[in-house]
Amino acid sequence: MPNCIPIGFLLLFPAIASAAILEAGPGKLYATPCKALAVAHDGDTVQIQPALYTGDVCAFSQNSLTIQGVNGRPHIAAGGKSSRNKGIWVSSGSNLTVENIEFSGATSTDHNGAGIRAEGVNWTVRNCYFHDNQDGILEGNVAGSHILIEFTEFAHNGSGDGLSHNVYIGHAASLVFRFNWSHNSVAGHLLKTRAAANSVLYNRLTGESGTGSYELDIPNGGTSFVIGNLIQQGPNSQNDKIIAYLEEGAHSRNPGKHLYVVNNTIVNNQSTGMFVAVGAAGTVPVLIQNNILDGPGEITNQPQAVQKTNFTGSLLFVDAAAFNYQLQSGSPAINAGSDPGSVNGVSLAPSHQYVQPACGQLRITAGAIDIGAYEYGGAGAALACR
């Protein structure tokens, strides 16, 4: 039986009553976020007013901190500075929550300057924006850490060396990455994760005009669900593989070897390519089901992969040039899918679909399930993502 995490997984961290609310920004007690973070205690909430905070970089280690942008989204710009030569914020405390903040310009001498360098156990990033950093988020291989990233945009991150990425998760216990928009990375990947369990759900991972490599890289395996995503490889990509799994080999922290690629819309705008590339260590059959695979290239290099009701060929997208991959009336993908079933009681059928920008809505299936990330006429209630 594969090790897996529920598709609807919500990270529930220990509740600690906030000791205080600290306000930062113009006219507040603390002029900048880092001044408030310097005096915060475990369980505090730091609320940041919308303003540009240039060079306000710092490290902090409190547990159960909540850091929020309020009344708008504050912008933390590195301005040529770096905390501990790692990035804008370096957090080693456990159970951190960061909401509604913009991070830009992080650099370091090792070309891994991150908007957030996450070195603690268990954290959530929600409704944020990371752009023009060497790494958007870089996670520090924290064993046992559970990570949730949702409703967040990543753009133009990467130092150009191919080793820094829009998002880079190390050997954590699990990653839930959902309702995010990662695009236009610089040489690196849109999402790279070494976590032992991955749920990559209802995102837009689009290379667009960027020079990135893989759209999704899961280099050491781990039980991974890739469901309901819009994935596009742009014409300037430095690699013709779109989803890569186990390409750096097996790892002791990643016992699972199961990959489920279900109900995604995957578009290749290069002249050649491979939609799902599996390394030599990938001996467990990958499930590739109900996916739209638009453009040239092999579906996969794994001979034993289980392929069911995928669609290749001429489709009727609403506006592919504008990355609107919803289906038009008469599309051959409508009612053409098959029930993907479940794994250990966890349904593989998509429950939501992506809404631009960095949001989502319920997906309502009438009749047979449609192939791809969208159900024609099946838009349900929108999520509260802003």
C-alpha cells in the first residue's frame, strides 16, 4: 500500500493563544516589520500596514507566529540587503503563518537568496506574492515539517544558474501546494519539491515567456498527487520535460514511489518534449489519467505507466493564447473521462478547479467527468482567497 496524504488535507497546527498583536508600519508603534519581529513572543500576531519596506531584512525564531498584511498588501523589498546571507526573512521557529505580503529582490552570495528561508517545523504561506528573488521560497530540509502554500503567486524568481527556483522545498515531511500561480521562472523550475509526500492541486504552473526548466520537479519521489492543474511549457524553456519524477534517484526520506497525474491540462508550446518523465528509480507504475496533453512530445518514458482516457489532439480551448484552457462547447474532452477511483480511501477525482489569479472554485461534475482541469459548465462556488 502506498503512503499517502488526503487530497483535501488541511494542516492543523497546535493552537496557542496569541499573547499580543503588534502593529508595524507608518504611524504605528513599530516602524517596520523587523522592528516588531525583534520583540515578538511565541504566539504573537504581527500586523503590517501596506507600505514599501526597503532593506527591512531579519531572522527570527519565535514559535506560532502569525504575520499578516492588513488593509492592503505590504511590500518587503530586499534593497541589496540579506539576513544571514540567506534572504529577506529567515525563520527557524515552528508553526509560522505568513499571509498577504509581497517579497522581492532577495539575493545572497551563494545565489540562493530567498523571500522566505524556512528553517522551522510546520509553516503556512497564504495569499502572498514572491517575485524577482533568487528563490521565492527556499525550505531548509527540515525533517517532519508539514507545509501548506496556497493562493500565492511566484514570478521571475531564479538567479539564472538553474539551481534556484520559484519555489524550492527540501526534504520535509509533506507539501500541500494548491491554488497558486507560479510562472516565468529564470532558468530554474516553477516548483521543485523533495518532500516525502506531495499534493500539487489546482494550480497554474505556466512557463509563459520565462526561461525556466521543469514546470514541476519531484526529484527524489515520494507519494505525490498531481491533480487538477494547468501546466504549460513555454517556448523559451531550457528543458523539454514538463513533469519530472525521481530524476535524481531514490532517497531514504522518501519511501513512497507512487505518482498520480490526474485531470490536468498540460500544454507544450515547444516543438518537442515529454509530458511525464520518470527516472530509472521509478519502478512503480505511474497513473496518468484524464489529462489533456496538448502539443508535441511523448506522454511518458515509463513503459509500465498506466494511461487511461487521456486526450491528445485538436481541442477547443476558450483562449489558449491567453492561457484560458477552459473548454468550449463541443470539445471532445467533454464527458470523455473515466472515474479515477481512490487510493487507500482517498479520492483521486478533482473536487476544485483553478481560477485566475491564484484562486479556485468548486468543480461540479454532471454525467461523466470531463478530461482535463476544467469541467464544462461545472463551475461551483468560488473560494475565499482574498
